[in-house]
Amino acid sequence: MASSTALNGTSPRTRQWRVVDIVVASVIAVAVGVLFFAWSAGYSGISLLTAGFPPLAGLYSGGWLIAAVLGGLIIRKPGAAIYCEVLAAAVEALLGSHFGMTVLLSGVIQGIGAELVFLLFLYRKWNLTVALLAGLGAGLALAISENILYNALWTFEFKLLYTVFAAISGIVIAGLLSWLAMRGLAKTGVLSSFAAGRTADV
């Protein structure tokens, strides 16, 4: 007689990390970590452009959230979003980011923001809506933490606007672009070892 787990189309081991999960998650994180470094380098110009209205910088923040959302969408295991985001941040730091080792704390916080969304759906749904919400969660985590740690002297209105802009950036850059990237990778066949490469909702 089939177990209820089998009837539901799940396996008691589906949430356990395989060697291939660790390897691919690490490759994703390292690749995005290089992107993080380049993104951070570009922030100098963005800060100049937004000097007159600092909250607008929040629209740029989504680039630092991609590892969490993309890693979560592809690996689909508990902890994937946090693992990929923190490792990507570590790569950024090792490459010499002018933000220094503070990016590791940011990676943890932002990874948790995306991870909580995947947890909310019990690691069972991986469609566009979930991807956008994961980007939103990471964006809100980023904005709240930065308002506390770095924007403490801002007015409440500036902090609120920064949060709104970071949330939008998280949805569009981290959420939508990560989902499109996952679909693109799935079509190439490189994700054939993952549910992301086999299911219809990719």
C-alpha cells in the first residue's frame, strides 16, 4: 500500500541536501558573488546620482538579493536561500568589496528574508508568485536592517520610502529576473537533476 507521502507526490528525503545540491548551490553563489562585487562597485555612481534624495538608492538594492531567490528556486531545499546569499556575500568580500565584511551580516539577513517566504509555502510552490514574494521578502529584510544599521539619522519618511523602493527592487530584480533565469537554465537542460528543470511551473 502506498504511503500518504507517496500519494502526495513527495518523498521523505526530498528536503535532504544531496552532494549535487551543495555543488550547484555553491556554483550559483560564487557566480552571483562576482556579480555582487560588480554591483557594489557600481554603487558609488548610484550614490552620487541619489545624493539629493537618498531613498532612491533602494531601487538599486535588488541586485544584492539575487543569490537568495535564485538559489532557493533552483535547489528547493530548506536553507538554500540563506546558504547561497551568505556564500555569495563571502565571495564579494573576498574579492575586495568596499563594504568589507559587513556584507556577511547583510547576506544572512537578506537570505532569511527570502527563506521565510519559501518556508511560508512549505517548500512546495516555486512559481512566479513565490519568486516575486521571495524577492519582496529579501528586499524588506534589506531595507529594515539598513534603516536600523546605516540610515538611523534619516527621517521616518525617508526610511519608509527607502523600504518601498527596496521592496520594488527586490520584486523586479531579485524576484522576476531570478525566475526568468531559472526558466532559461531549465530550458538548456542543465537543471535536469533538479525539480526546477523537470516541473511544468518553471
